[in-house]
Amino acid sequence: MAQSGEIELCHLTKRFDRTVAVDAIDLAIPHGSYCCLLGPSGCGKTTILRMIAGHETPTEGDVRIGGESVVGLPPVRRGTAMMFQNYALFPHLTVLDNVAFNLKMRGVGKAERHQRAREMLAQVRLDQFADRMPSQLSGGQQQRVALSRALITNPRVLLLDEPLSALDEFLRLQMRGELRRMQKELGITFVHVTHTQLEAIAVADMVVVMDQGRIEQAGSAREIYTLPVSAYVARFMGGQNVLTGKVASVTDGIATLVSDTGERFSSPLNGQVVAEGDVLHCCVRRDRVALERVRRPPGALPEPTNAVVGAVHAIEYQGTYVKVTIDVPGREQFVANVVDSKFFANPVDIGDPVVARWVPEDVHLLTTSGQAGETHG
Amino acid sequence: MPARRSNTSRLRLHHLLVAPFASLLLVFFGVPLALVVVVSFFDLDQFDIIPTFVLTNYVELFGSSLTYTLYANTIKYAVIVWAITLVIGFTVSYFLVFHVRPFLLQLALFLLCTVPFWTSNVIRMISWIPFLGRNGIFNQSLIALGIVDQPLEFLLFSDFAVVIAYVHLFSLFMIAPIFNSMARIDPAVIEAAVDAGAGRFRVIREIVVPLSKTGIAMGSIFVVALVMGDFFVVKIMSGGQSASVVLAMSNETAVLQYPPAAASAVVLLLVVTAMVVGILRIVDVRRELAG
Amino acid sequence: MLRPGSRRRPWTFYGLAAFFTLYVLFLYGPMSAIFILSFQGPTGGLTFPMNGVSLHWFSALFGQQRTGDFAGSFTRSIVLAVIVLAITVVVSVMAGLAFRRRFLGSTLVFYMAIFSLIIPGLLLGLGVGLMFQFLGIKPSWYSSALGAQLTWTLPFGLLIMFAVFSRFNPAYEEAARDLGARYWQTLWNVVLPILLPGIIAVALFGFTLSYDEFPRTLIPIGSRNTLPLEIWAMTTNVTSPALYALGTLTTAISFVAIAIALTSIALIQRRRTRRGTRADAGD
């Protein structure tokens, strides 16, 4: 099947009894791209994958692959292949017969299907394990068998449901690089479901962040990480501090915001028109925050600008940087990722009063509010 | 190839799959049961069934003091056997599930308990005769050990012998479902309870018993129903000194007294059903079985 | 306690182990006594001591003396058990598949099965006997008795299928469908082979429950007995060790059936976890 593996989801909806698992989603995944559906468990990402695969029927809306609607078609006629969460390798069949399963269903003779399955296994360097049973393989080997079994169908779309979750950390890092390389080589569309942010941005051309059955943001990994559109994405991706305040004044396209607790900070408006008193959300990257120890207790400081004042809550050494979490009275915790050389040149300790400063150019305005309004700001 | 198996055709498939099962049960269980009820209202004349509608069978059944004695006797057996098999079933399962490692040994010992279940009940019952008899192994051992001078008479052909045989035959029906329930308990739950400071018996009471209640209920249903429905153990092991409801019924059918036997069967079935429904009201077995 | 192998075993372990050992002795002790007694010498009686050791009572069984139609009833029992096995496996596997989803009437069928299981056997036999009498069909071991036994083996088969399916991961089916298998292909190539050990267990139950059944069979058996009915008749009129010889023989048959079933289950499980290279992948 050499057709296009472009996927379009049009108003796709899935309801189970009363609960809405997937809520009127529109999404286009270009042919030959690596797309990650990312979100917490229960956000609907696996349901979307299963609807693309044909293991779940949409309540409303359409799934189109290569420009044609596939709703109602059995999985095999969609040109998709799925890799299941714990691989679902058939325990009663050898590795070879697992890989050859699709050919057997299509009526290919024994000699030919074994020949082709062996070739497939050779590509993932598992040919010497062809006669083993799945339970005799390691997790990483099982995953490669599952991959071979799916790819022997010659799919235009490969669907991967949490493909790395059953592996230990070391293998996980190795296999995600392998997946990425494989996708480039095959040139087909990969749709990969995960709940791990770093996994998603490491492999994907396109990351789709989901929450409660809806898409929060879809874009390149770098966009999602550095230019989140909502407070939800900013918080979920983890690289940002979210700031909330009321517009006090606007000059030269830059707004000055005042938070509930009195801090003032500037945010570029990017052409957005706002009125005084509007509540805005913006964010600043954790690694663009500078930390400074103060001698006086926090309460005795003047109202800070483009800065927050608080006490160090936790310090986590991360190798290349140090993650410092700061308790700020009246708002959510603030995080500064300090380059390790800088940190150890002038270290702080838990409980120390500190000021965290940033420059207005590093502030990014969040255009959709998401659920930010409900949480403290 | 059909584009999609619609919900209705899938539903039809499920009905098709269950059809042979349901029809066989309907023909060989449903219809016969209905016939028993119908015949219980028929009259009897010199070994011939007369299809009329009379209540004589029931009137005679409830009018006879023998009926009440039989029920009292049968229910007595059921309660005693239920209590003993429950203790055995729970203890054996608890030992196997929580104290025996590795898993293969656990499975092997469980199979050791179940093997006799796959052999003949009659043979297993009569195997007690050389054991418990006046000159049986048990008495000879007791005399040899100097515990008694005279052989014990009450061992065979007595209530004692009946209960022993029941426990021997039916305890597996208690062990298997309880074992099955207990085996599904996550060991981490128990370790968590121990870590939380629960002693051995608190763990059993607060964790193991509640989580095995489906198995206990299933086992209880089996044992009660089996004892209530027995006639051969009572006949042989009591040596004719005791009787049960079904034994009386079987004596009637032996002389072709079908309508009175049917009336007795209907009453027995109502009693057993009431007991089973009572157990099912305490524990919803189906939800945990099929769900 | 409860921590495998981590500490010294507590006193409860030894208490429970003793209880378990006593229970196993209780289960097997009396049975082994009659196995020994069946080799009683020709002048020996129903209890110990043994008066010599011989196969006298076994040959008496085949000698057609007063022990009735042993060979005929034995053949009938085996044939009937095989028929019951076949029907039970096919019908209860199908029903087990159906019960994976709720369908109209599923609760009704479920309760019918449960009550069919717990109804006093003699009562069920009475009903089946009456039905054949009203229909004017002569009862026989291959019709009325077969039906009566199915009311006992089918619900058992269904309960085993419930247990089997509760441990079955539906992802295997989806994987098969994903790889192009249709419903029946999935069933034949994936579901049934994976469930094979459970299906063998159903077969074992079907065979042994039928082979040893007698309360349900007693009334609707017709003119020719099965082996358990023959034994039942003997318990009241045979007072020689021939009865024990028959018991030993029929138990040996049951043991053979159990051994075949358990060995094949063990072989299948071993094949799925075996080390080294394969023999042949089969098909």
C-alpha cells in the first residue's frame, strides 16, 4: 500500500455511556510525519489511536486516511498497523509465526511467509530468535518482534500505544531513538501515544497535547515547549512558570500586569488588544530565571518588578543544571533552573530567602486561558 | 468481507453461540422441572398416573410428621457438614495460597486435593466401610494403641459415618472456589495490612475473608445443595438407621409412586432455592464471576 | 508471615501444614485401603487382615458370576463419557464466548445453569424420566441418561469458561484483527489455542463427571446400566472384595483420564515457556 498516510480527524467524538472520552477533535497529521499524542491518563489519546486503528467506532465525526474516510472499515483495510501496549504477542506461537501471522491470514503459503518473516526479523537483528517463544525474549526483543509483526503488513500508518512504557529507563532511551530512525527510513506516518513529555518532544515532528478529550495545542516539539498557548500546556510540559495578573497599563505594545499579591511584571502583547483590568496569563521559562540570595526577610522587601520573592523550598541537582523550587507566599511554587556552574559559584540552601528575576523579553503571553483562571495565579 | 460487524449482527452472533447451551438446558432441565411440578398435582391409582388436578400429594406430605423429621434430619446434616467443610476449605486454601511457594508446588498440592473429585463418589464412600467397621482399621489401631479395649460401635452405620462421608465427598466443592478467590488477592494488599500493624488474625478477618467471600458463597451453595440432594450416602453409611428427604423420594420412585415423589421434590426444591437465594442475597456471585 | 522465603517460618506455617497433611490423609487414606483390599486372597473378606495376595477378585469381575454385566456397563460408560465430553466442550466453549458480552436473556441463562447445577440429582432424573414417559420414548443410556448428565456437565463447563476468560487478555484478539484476521480466523488461530489448557480442563470435567455420575442417571437410564449404577447395585448385594476390585479398576480409569489431561496441559504450558530451539512451529 503505497498510498498517502495523511490522517485527518474531523469533529471526531467518542462517548462511552455518559462520559465524553474524545470531544469533537479536528486534527491533520501530514503524511510521513512522526506525531505524538501526549496527555495524562484518561485524556482520550488512546481512544483516538484506537479509532484510527478501527478498534473503536466513533460516536460522531470522521477519520480520513489518505483523503478517504475509513470509518466502518476493518483495521486491515485501513492500511494501519498497531503496536499494542504490552505488545500482545501471541503466547502460543513462535516469534517467526507471530511475525508471519498477517501473511497466514492472507493465505500466503508456509514456505513463503516464513521466508518473508525471517527477512523482517533480520532487519531488527532477531533472526537467530525466530524459533523462540515470546516468553523467552527480553522486553526489548519483544518490542522489536511486535514492530516486525506490525510492519510486515506494509502499513502506511503505524500506531503505537505507549510503546516504551514496558521497558526500563536505559532501553527506553535507546528504543525511542530507534523508533525515530525507523520512521525516517520507512517514510510512513507514525502516531505514538505517550504520557511522558520528554519522550514526546524527543521523537516527534508534531506533538499534540491533550486534556479531557480536547486538543490543547498541536505543533512542533519546540513550539509546544517554548511557546505554549495555554497555562495548561505550559504547566504540563513543565519548562515554564505561569504568571497571572491584571493589566495595569499598556505602553508600546507591552502590558504591565499586577498580580493578586502585588508583584508587577511586563508582558509583550504580540498585537493583542487588551483593556485595563483584564486578567492575562503569561509564562517565563525556568532556565531564564536568575536567582539571588537576599539578606532581609521577604516581607521587608519593596514590591518587586519582573521578579518574585520567596524562600527556597527544594533543591534538585540534575547534572547540567540545578532545579530550585521556591515557595512564594500567595501563589504557586516558582521554579528556577540554574546552570550548575552558576549555582555552585553562589549556592543557596533550603529556607534561604531569594529573589528570582527575569527580563521582560523572556516573557511569553499565553493566548488561550485554558483552565488557568480556576487555579491560583 | 462485510464492511463492519454491526451491533445487531454481533448480538445475533452471541445468541447463536449460546443457543445450543440454552436449548439443551431448556429441554433436559427446564421441561423436566416443569413436568415434576405438573405431576405433583396428579393423582395416583395402583401405579398409574391419573392426569387430574388434586392437592392430595401435598396434603399428605404436609400432614405426615415423617416429613418434618426428614427435613429436620437433612437440614441438620447440611448445617454440620457446611460448618466443617467451611473450616477445612478456608484453612486449606489459606495455607496453599499464602504459605506455599513456589507457585508450581502450590498448584501441585491443590491438584492433589482435587484428584479424588474426578473419581467415583460411590467408591469413595464405600472405602470408609473397611476403615470404620467394627473390625476396621480405625478400631484395630485404637485397640493396638491401648486407647480402647472394645471396638467403638458408633463409627460405622451412624450419623458420624454419614457426616464423615459427606465431608470426604464434598469438601472439595468448598476448597476449589475459596482457593480461586484467595489466589486473586494481591499479596501486596496483605503486606500493606501487615505494615499498617495488623496482626495475623486481623489480616484474616479484615482482608482475606472479605476478599474471599465470593468463593465462600459459591462453596456454601454447592455443599448445602449437595447434602440436601443426597440419598446414597445416607442410605449406605447410616446402615438404614437414618434417612433424608431425597432418600424417601427415591424409595417412592422405586415403587413408581411418581406423583407423591414429585410433590416432595417440589417442596425440596423450594427449600433449597430459598437457601441458595439467601446466600446470593448476601453475596452477589454473578457480578464477580462473569464480570 | 506471608513473605515468601524472607524469614524463618512462623509457627502458624507448621500448624497449617499439619492440618493440610491430615486432610490429605483423610482424602486418600480410606481409598488406599480399598485398593489394597482389592488384592485380597480368595478366602479373604471385606476388612483387614489380608489373607494372602491375589488377583482373584479382579478375575471374578470378568467371570460373569454374580457381579452382573460388568463388561457391557463399562463399555457403555466409556462411550457415554466420550459423547458427553465432546458435547460439553463444544457447547460450553460456545456459551463461554457468548457470555463475554451481556446479551438479551444472559441473566436468565446464567441462573438456569446455576440451578441446573444445584438441583438434587435424583429430582432432575425423575423429571427427565417423566418427560420420556410422557413422550412415549423408551429411556436409554444414549438419550435420556445423556441428557440428564449434560444438565450437570454443561453448567460446570460454563463456570470453568468464566474462570478461563477472566484471565484472557482481549488485546490478543485486537492484535489478530489488526493483522487481518476475521472473526472465525481470530477464534481458530488465536483465541482457542491460547485457551487450550482451559478447554482441556473442561474436557476432563466432562469425561469424569459423566463417567462417575449416578444420581441423575439412576431413573432415566432405561434397561441397560452404566458402570456407576452397576456399582451402586453391587453395594447392596455384593459382600465380597470383588466390589473393591471394581472400585480399584474404575478409579484407575479416572486416574488415566486425569493424567492424560494434566500431562497435556503441562506440555502446552512448557512449550510456551520452553528454552532452546524449537521442534517444529506446527502450523
